[in-house]
Amino acid sequence: MEHKTKKILIIGPSFHYFNECLQRSFVNKGFNTKVYAIVNKTTINDRVYYWIFKRQTNKFKIKNVNFNSIEVMKKFTDFEPDIVLIIKGNSITSATLKYMKEKAIVLLWMMDSLKYNYINSSDLALYDKIFVFEKTDLDILTSIDLNGVFLPLAFDPQIYYKIDVKKDIDISFVGVLGSHYKTRVTILENLIKDFPNLNIKIYGTYISKKRVFKYYRFKKSILSKSFMNHNVNQKEINMIYNRSKICLNIHHKQSDMGWNPRTVEILGSGNFQICDYKKLIHNEFENSLVLFNDYNDLKMKIDYYLSNYDEAENIAFTGYNQVIYKDTYDNRIDIILNEVALITKW
């Protein structure tokens, strides 16, 4: 499909380099591309108020939405894009969406499930096309007489790639920890206790230093040798994957018929992955990674593949060759542009 200096404005949160990856892929396709990164205007006073009274979250959300909508309008008016691609979609007012739709194609890509990121059906109806990473969201859209396109998450080969480095980590995990990920945290804690002789490294904020007594107990416990208790950037993550014999992947409960970015990022880095069972992942990546059904199954597979690492490397090789041709952001942008072509007749 030939393009004539088309402009696209990407609007999304500063998380996991989505904005930058998408921008790079659109530039690769010949688009003039700009990004507006959603800003969190919640102040320290707002957070203290919420922590004490456990309310007023709507007030803080409205403050953020109004601020970002004003800034988006400035960017939109100045840039005059042909296409606006919004990530998640819960940080822009209805009035802003309506205004942009009068002058541009407006798209939504949900990189979280609609079940956990509520958006009014009237706002969803304003988009020219909706893309969802969670396949069951298509049913939600159908229930309100809207159509969507399943567009699972991808990886950027400029960030995730194979490095020839010593594999000095037996098991690694990189991701969000905390109260919303109790199943994930419990599995990781149990692995540390059940495999005391393995080098297990877990990256993400496990416990805040502000919780002085709990943090002190953590530092004195066996867990402290494995929970690094800090976040890492994308370059560091790729190195961690390459240093790991087993890259562990455990999904949030919102991922039922979809996969998180970690799934294809590990495969794109050329390394071996053990992942919690999801039917869609089994269907798409059956020979490219290993799935576990429960904790005991996970332990058995860890033992087996550490003892039969040639098999693990062959699986990782298969996985890399699968995703490099079909699961990059360039691949996803092709799908988006094909859908836009049906609307615009470019």
C-alpha cells in the first residue's frame, strides 16, 4: 500500500516503550509520526489523601483526563494528523475524541482488557476502528453493537534480540509484583524456597523501603537473594533474558485469550520460556515455548529442562524463528494500515 506523507499522532501511556515501538514502526512505513505520552498529574497531596481516606479516586482521574485532553488538543491542532492512534483510551474526554474524529481517522488499541479498563460505550462508538489484545473483548464489543479487530501484543527486534553471553541465571522473571499479582508472587516465593540451590533472579518492586519493618524482615529472609526489588529498563531486560536458562512468564488474570508482551519479547530475544497455560498461547506457540498447568507441573518442567537443556535451546530456536516473521510491531502496523485502507480507500 503506497502512502503520501501521511501523518499519525500516537497517544498513550509511558509504559513498556509501546509509544516508541509504534512510532518506529510507523516511521518504517513512511509516516510522519509524533507521540503524546499521557501524563499523570496526581500530586503527592492527592496520593496522601487517597491513602488516608481511600476515596476521591474519581476526582484524581478527572483531573488527569482533563489535563491530558487539553494537551492532546494542542498537539493535534499543531500537527494536523491524518490518523490518531490512542492506546488504552481512558485518558481522553469525549469532546476531544469528537473533535479529532471530525478531522482524522481515530483508532483505539486496547493493550489492557476492556474488563479492567472501563470505557463508556458511547466513547467506544466514536472510534473508527477498535483493536483489542484480549480476544474475549470482541464479545464485549459485539454486545454493544460494535466491531473490533483482534490485535495481540508484539515485540521490537531493535530492543529484544539474541546476545552471546554466559547463562549464569537458572530462572528469571521480570514484571510487576504486588497485591494485584498475588498468584504470580506466591509462585515466585515458592520457587525460591523449593529450589534453594538454583540462581533465581526476580526483577520488579517486591516491597517498598517505606514499609520499614516488613522491608527489614525481607532483607533478612531467603527471599532477598532472589527478589532484586527494583525495576529494570528494556536493555537490561534483554540482557537478563539472554543470561537465563529459563525465562518464566506468569500472566495477570485479565489475559484469558491474549498474551502479555513478555510472551513474544522472550521469544524474540531467542531464549527459552516456560509460561502459564493459556489456550490461545497453546494454539499459537505450542512448539515455541513450554506451558505449565499448576505449580507442581511447573516444578517438574523446571527440573526436566535444566537437565535436558539441549531440548530447551531447540524450543527457543523454534520460537525465535516464529515470532521474527509474524509478531513484530511492523507486522501489527501492517494490520492496522490494512484496516485503515478499508475506511479511507487509500
